[in-house]
Amino acid sequence: MKTKIETTFSRLKLKDDILREARVAKIPAGFAEKIADEVSRNIEKWLDNRPVVTKKSFDLAVIRELKKYHPDLAYIFENRNFMI
């Protein structure tokens, strides 16, 4: 039997996650801050239309948004759990 797990979206947490990965990519702090603000704002709007979202679809939406601003950061974010 599958268990239902509910979580609440936190724009601040998403922003922090993006900024952490931006430091890995050595993106200048000011530029990283702008990217994180834009992406987290766009994801928040994207979520407004969706009552239920899977983790996979959420991650793909974040990656799609990141690609608009910094493809390398999108790649790092997408593979963050696989890198050594």
C-alpha cells in the first residue's frame, strides 16, 4: 500500500537549494540571487494551477526554468544527487 506524503511548497527553501547549487557552479552571488528569485517566483506561479504535483514533475519544472537562465546550473541541479 502506498503512503500519501504531503508537503508544502516553500519558495525560500527552493531559493536556498538553487543558491547552494549555484555556489557549486561558482556563479557570482548577485547573478545567482537573481536566478533563484526568478525561478522560485515562476515555480510558485506554476504551482498555483495545480492542486497535486509529483516530486518528479516539480523537479522537471524547476530544471526547465533554470535552463532559461543558466543551462549549466540546470544540469547541476538535475544531477545533484548523482554527483560525487
